[in-house]
Amino acid sequence: MKKLFLFSLLTLTFTLLSTTSVEISKKESNKSEINHSRNEVNQNWYSTTGQTRNTYGENYSISVRVQGSEGYSGCVNISTVQVSSGGGWSSVSYSSVYGEDCTYYFSAGSNTYYFTI
């Protein structure tokens, strides 16, 4: 009976520690997005998050992947921008944000999303 109790306690402890490390990873991931770091997923493909800038109401985010190459300025020279949509990816038109280096915006649905890469 003691062995079963110790085994259960050990399993619970392991589960709690695993969950804690996952939460830390999520927080670090969000922190890196705030710092506008980019993740090169595959050759010349980068992942980032597009976010709305609503001053009222709710803000939303969407997964974005960008195909391009790193330029001399440190920004990515973009050739394609795709957003996650219903389990797949859809290409979107994008524009640069005046006065903000490496920052772009696009519209999806009724929202305008911004991303820095």
C-alpha cells in the first residue's frame, strides 16, 4: 500500500513539474514574440504572430508564416505572407507600416493584423 501511495505521489509530482516547465516555455515563447524575434522554420520560412492593435474592445492574434531572406538591414525581404486558416494556410497581401522598421500589416476577416519580422 505504501509503495502504491509513493508511486502515485511520484507520478503526481512528475506531472506537476512537467506542466510547470511547459508553462515556462509558453511564457518565454510569448516574450520572444514581444521582442520580435523570428523563428526560421524551414529554409527561408519564418514563423511569427500577427496581432491586432485595437484601442478598444478585444485584440486578436493569428499565426503567420513568411517566406523570404534576411536582408542587410536585419529585416526579412518578404516574398510571401501566409496566415493560418481553418487548418491550412492562405496567402495574404501585406503592406509595410510607415515609420516602423520591419513591421507589416494585412487584413484577414474584419481585422487588421500587424507583425514584425
